[in-house]
Amino acid sequence: MIETIVKSSQSPYYEISKEDQLILSPVEGIVEHVFIQEKAYFYEWEPILTIKTVGKEIKEISVPFSGSVISLLVKPGDKISINTKLASLQDDLLVTGCD
């Protein structure tokens, strides 16, 4: 499994791989909404979830690849810290117009 830290101010770092991508929180706060479901397909830059930071900002979490949701590791209302594991995703390795 590859860990991916989603940075709040820039594109997330990730490696193209058949392995699962473990998405980590870039901020401390509370999970507000989860927009994806386990085993569902998601598109690149589609919002995965939102986090309300300790400063009351809403941060939208998305990734620069499309694929399948392997597992969700948080739910709305969960308190999280920086680098908390949020989700495990699988890149479908398809090249799209945004790549």
C-alpha cells in the first residue's frame, strides 16, 4: 500500500501504481461530509470528502486520479489529525483529458 498525503495548498503527491493509494489528511479537524462509498468508482478531482478545520475552514479533499474506493476509514463527525488515514483508493491507470 502506498501512503498519499493530500496537501491542502497544492496537488497531492502520489505514485502511479496498481497498489492501493492510502489517502492521508492534510489538516486537523472534523470530517464534515463523505461523498464516496466503498466499492464505488470516483473520477479525478471529484470531491472525496470535506473536513472542517480547527480554524473553521472547510477543506475539500480530492485526488488527481480516477479509480475505485477500496475502503473508507473515516465517517462524518470523526475527529482527525494531520496524516490521519482517510481512505484507501485504487488508481484505474486510465489516461484522461486532464492527465
